[in-house]
Amino acid sequence: MAKAVGVDYGTKRIGIAISDENRILAFALETISSSEIFSYLNQITIKENIVRCAWVMTDLSFWTIKI
């Protein structure tokens, strides 16, 4: 099963997490600036065999996006 990526979205910085292959546990991967998000996600999806699913988190919301 492909890994999933978690995105904890903030206005200045964004936290990135990656799941294990069974999608049971997620681990913090990196914190990046908001301006780098799309190029970083492109790189990580190719490198880590991701994504069929993404989790997006904000202060008050949580979404699961199936890709």
C-alpha cells in the first residue's frame, strides 16, 4: 500500500508528516515555508512512493483527501 502524507497548514510554516506503508502511524518529516509547499510535495511524492491519500489539517479542521 502506498504511504500517505499529512499536511499541517499554517500561514508561515507547514508541517509535513508521512505514514508507514500500512497507514497506521504517521511520523513528522519536516517543516517548510508556505512558499515551498508545492515543489516540496512534488519531490516527496516521487521519492517516498506516495500518495493515494493526503491529510490536511488547519487550526479547526481536518480533511482526508483521496487522490
